[in-house]
Amino acid sequence: MPVTPVSATQKVTLLSHTPEPERAVAAAGRLCYSSSTAAELRERMTDAEVERLIDILVGSGHHSALEHASFTFGIDGISRACSHQLVRHRLASYSQQSQRYVRFDGEGGFIVPPKIAADPEAAAVFEQAMDAARQAYERLVELGGERGLEKETVQEDARFVLPNAAETRIVMTMNARELRHFIRIRSCRRAQWEINALAWRVRYLLLRTAPLLFQKSGPDCLFGKCQEGKRMFCGKVYKPEEVEEIEAEWAGDQ
Ligand SMILES: Cc1cc2nc3c(=O)[nH]c(=O)nc-3n(C[C@H](O)[C@H](O)[C@H](O)COP(=O)(O)OP(=O)(O)OC[C@H]3O[C@@H](n4cnc5c(N)ncnc54)[C@H](O)[C@@H]3O)c2cc1C
């Protein structure tokens, strides 16, 4: 049974984004205080003006202008548990691989939590459960076929026995404002490990594409405060060196 840890399965690709996203945001922000048109501003603003304006927008909390830049990611090799958490972020668009139209076959794997993978006894229990789920799924598909039912009907019912660990793919489009929010709360250590890894990967790609827009993005503790309050504070503030290590680990994947 292919059970693979997150570092090996999770793949995040920045597929496309608003052309010149930082200029688009800066022109929109500048329009609020100018008699010129957005098209003129977009054409005319120097790089230094774009930089200065984005610094002001990000720093002052005038974040609605950030909504004019969108980014589309292909996200592969995550669990349904993770994708379910992801789609709770409502200010985004998603297209997810269907379990109704796409058969969960031998190619499709299960995402194994690293702590379970590292514990032989727990890993054995996990593997047994995944095997049982896969066998039940395959038998239900087989039975549906024997009964002459349509493939989609059979698959849409058989998928009920698949676990949260079932691997999935999803395309996500988010604007820069929502991305900053997503990264802020999901790169926090209190977020679940898989979506936490996803948030750091998304941040990694964005910082290399639009560094001004995503300056100071990350968990609050990286910038000296914790969003969780005293009671929920995890006690492990992210240090810049740790962030560098995380990034170095993923740099090879891109
Ligand atoms: C550590 C952690 C633990 C969690 N545990 C649970 C849990 O146990 N159970 C659970 O159900 N969920 C849980 N969640 C998910 C969480 O409750 C949110 O659903 C998820 O993080 C999406 O973020 P968001 O609510 O900020 O909304 P987003 O959809 O990302 O929206 C962004 C922002 O837009 C605004 N907004 C969006 N929609 C509305 C609206 N309808 N009305 C007003 N303002 C709006 C809000 O300011 C919001 O913060 C958890 C999340 C984290 C990070």
C-alpha cells in the first residue's frame, strides 16, 4: 500500500497570477488619491512608487487594494482532511478532483501523518485500516459493475468508505489579501501539520513572485506577537533561522 509522508507527496505549483500583481495593486491603491485613471497610473508609476505605495498599503492595513491581485495554485498530494480545512477559507475559488468521476485506484494513495509513520506499531494499524478501506472500495465498485450500475453512480457511493487520508488534488485561486490571512493563521504552529506545511509552501512561492505584497506574511510570532492569546500560546516562537530551514527543504522541490 503506498503510504507516503507529506514531504514526499505534497506538491504546490503557482500556476498563474495577475500580470504584474504588485503594479496592479499599487495602481488601484493610488487611484483612491489621484485624479488620473487607473490605466494611466499603472503605466506611469515608477518601480520606486509602486514599492512605496505597497509598503504603505500593507503597513497601514489598507488591504482592500490587495484584492486586485490573484494567484492560482495547483495543489497535489494532500489528504481530504487537509483539503477540507483549506476550503473553509471562503474568499477563494476551488476546483477539486472528483471522487465521483475519478476512480480511486492503485495510483491513488493515502497520506500518512508523520508521527504515525515514525511509530511502527501505529503505522501497522494505519496501514491495516487503509488496506481495509481500499479493499472495501474496490469490492463495492466491483459489485456495482456486476449489478450493471453506471460507473459514476458506483464510484459516488463507493467513495463513502474512503478515509480522510485519501489523497486528492485541488486548484485554488485566492487574492493577495486572503492569501496573507490564510498564511497568517495556517502557518501558525497551532494549525494542523499538513495545512501548516501547505501554508509555508504557498508563502515560499509568493515571496519569490511578489515579495512586496507578501512582505511580513507569516505567523504573528515571527513578527513578535502571538495571535493565539496567552492561554493558547504554543511557547515555540518561529525564528527566522527556522523559516530559512523550512524554505531550504522545499527549494529543491520547486
Ligand atoms: C488552529 C485552527 C483550529 C481550527 N479548529 C476548528 C474547529 O475545531 N472547528 C471548525 O469548524 N473550524 C476550525 N478551524 C477553522 C476556522 O474556524 C475557519 O473556518 C478557517 O480558519 C477559515 O478562516 P476564516 O474564518 O478566517 O475565514 P475566511 O473564509 O478565510 O475569510 C477571511 C476573513 O473574511 C471575513 N469573513 C469571511 N466570511 C465572513 C462572514 N460570513 N461574515 C463575516 N466575516 C467574514 C473574516 O474576517 C475572515 O477572517 C480552525 C482553524 C485553525 C487555524
